[in-house]
Amino acid sequence: MTATEFTPWAGTLGGLLIGLSAVLLMAAAGRIAGASTIFSGLLTLNIDAQMRWRGIFMLGLLLGAAISGWLFIDGSEISFPSGPAMTIVSGLIVGAGVTLGNGCTSGHGICGMARLSLRSLAATIVFMVVAILTVLVTRHGLGG
Amino acid sequence: MGWAVDMRLLSILLAGALFGAGVTISGMVNPMKVLNFMDLFGTFDPTLIFVMGAALVVTFIGYRLVFARGKPFFDDQFYVPGKGVIDARLIAGAALFGLGWGLSGFCPGPAVASLVFGYSQGFIFVAAMAAGMLATKFVLARRT
């Protein structure tokens, strides 16, 4: 495990931008800025009107990440906790989980909680607690 | 009318870009940083609290202003889920997502955004996540 620098200002700025994104998408198009639902909605052969706005949101996401990454971020600081096998397993689990649970950190944790949705509050508490317990086990082992 | 459609899609593109910039600047594209947030008893990095907090405050206030207007600027209605119940499927999905998030440090939005940095692990994760989504959608569709 590698320590990372506590960056409250960058964190707050990033959070403000994510919040503005959610508000803009709702104000302009009436849609919830949930990354998993938007991404998952593109994984279909059923080409409909929803494809276009979802594709454009994802295109914007990549552009925003590329431009801000180029301006502000040292990409070499990005590091991964595990090898390819665990990456595949955890990717499969995340994909299954967000599909079953209808959302992830953005859809439930931000948009849903901001709407005071009890479903989103329950989902957010569950995935936060499970994630913390998972790290407790993988990094510290059960009982030390 | 063409003008109205363009403004809608332009707003969606901008919302996507704000989201991508937000997860990048906040450091959530770095799985190690996210795992350190979950590691309360180890190399704890509280940055994610500031990300979530700032995003929630902006979205909570912004949504109220937007919903008070009655409808979005470039659409006829808000597409928000009604009051659902907290059922086993939601909890199981959130728990699975928490497990995958705790193993990888990636949730769906930042995982997609991380692709612009070109790490093979990011591509592997997003491909596995897409496979997990498709498989789960397939199973859910057959059950109903």
C-alpha cells in the first residue's frame, strides 16, 4: 500500500465540478448524472434516442478528463492496487453490482442523496461500509 | 427547433466534461487514492470526503432550484425514478459494488475517465465492468 497526499482543495474543487455536472444535466435535459447507468445504457444493440445523449455525455467525460488531466494532473501518480486477474474480477463484480443496484457513487451517492431518496441513502451506506470492510480485510487481514 | 436540440446536446457535452474534470482533478481516477480513503486504519487519505461533500452540497441546492422551475430547459420532463422500495436486489447490488470498489479502487465514472491516461489496467477494468453489466442485464431480462 502506498500513501497518497491529502488534497482537500483539489478534492473540493473536483466535487464542486461533479455537482455542477449533475445540476447542469438535470437543468438542461432532466437526466440524472449517474455514470454506471449512462455507460451501461450504451451497451445495447437497441439504437434509440437515449443512445445519443448518453454517448455525448461519455464523450464529454473523456474530453473533460483529458483536458484537466493534461493541465493539472501528473498521470504517473496513478497506481493500481493489484494485477490484471484481480482487475478483471473486480471489474466484473462492479459491473454486476451497479446493474443489480441501479447505480453507483454518482447516481446513488450524489444525485440520489441530493434528492433525499431513501433507496439511494441505503445503497450508499451499504456500498461504503462494504468497501471499507473489504479494504480492512485485504490490507490488514481479519483480526490482524 | 434545430437550435434547441443543439443547445440540449451542447449542455450534455459540457455536463460530461465537468464530470470528467471533476473526477480527474479530485484524484478519484487514481485507485490508490480511493483505497486510501477506505483504509481508515492504515494509510488513510480523507480527500474523498471533501469530493462527496462538495458535490452533494452543490447538487442538493442546484436540484432544488432546477425542480422549482417545473421542467428542464431543453426537455419536457424530469426523468427521475419514483419512490421505490429498499429491496434485497438493491442491497445485494450495492454490497457487490462495494466489494468490487474496495478490491479495485475504481467506481464506474472515474474508471472510464482514467482511460485517457492510457493504463492497460484501466482498459481491462472497463472491459470487465462492461461484461459484468451485460451478463447481469441478460440474466435480469430472462427472469422477467
